[in-house]
Amino acid sequence: MESESNGKSFVNVGYKHSELTGSIIGCAMEVHKILGNGFQEVIYQRALEKEMLLQGIPFHREFEMPIFYKNDLIGNRRVDFLVSEIISVELKAVIKLEDVHLAQAINYLEAYNLEVGLLINFGTKSLEFKRLINSKFKRNQDNHGNLLNHGS
């Protein structure tokens, strides 16, 4: 689990879309610095929305994404944030991230065919974040345009 709070840059050229994920993490760090831990997830979601707006980061909040099983639509799931139509951001406000949280975030990447995601936990004394890569990403699959056409 990556976790930084000492003012270091969150950009690491070894990661896909590092500049954008670094900016998102920087926004989350600012929110955590101001609010600390102990609030419900929705409070952090609202604060992160305001911070990303201030930083000029394009996103959809609570973006509804379709879930397919063998080409049949079986339901929808709302991702906390879809940033620049390429990065999913899942927020948590829990004392300890569990394997199930990581599995959930990775499942969303696979279900939506997104290559990169972030799992951010505001529930600890120091902000926790994890950059996620979808190893099953299908580059040629039309995902982003379809997602925007199906969203709310």
C-alpha cells in the first residue's frame, strides 16, 4: 500500500497516467489534511469533488456504469469518480483497508474495461492510497464512449 503525507510528488513515471493519478492523490491529500479522518465516506467524496473542481480535473461523480455478463446487461454500479473518462477512483473511510476493498476496486476496473484506478482510504490517520492496474484491460474494446452514453 502506498502512503505518503510528507509533501513528496505523487507523480511516478513508472505508472500509466501518473501525472493525472498524482494530481488526484494530491487533491485527496489536501482533503485529508483539512478534514482528517473520522467522517463518513460521502463527506470525503463531496470534499474531493470540490478540490478536483478547484484543480481543474475533469470527472463524473457517482458515475453509473453498466455491468455485463456474457454480453447481457445484468445491472449497474456507481463508481465514486470517473476521472477524464480513463481512471476509476473508489473512496473508503475505514479504519483498515481489507483485501475485499482491493478486490472490489479491481473488479470495477475489469467490469468497465478501464486500465487504471485508484483506491483511496480517508479513514486512517494518514491517507492511504493504492494505484491499480487492470491486467485484463482490452485496448481495442470500445469502453469509454459507451460508458458515457449509458451513464446517468
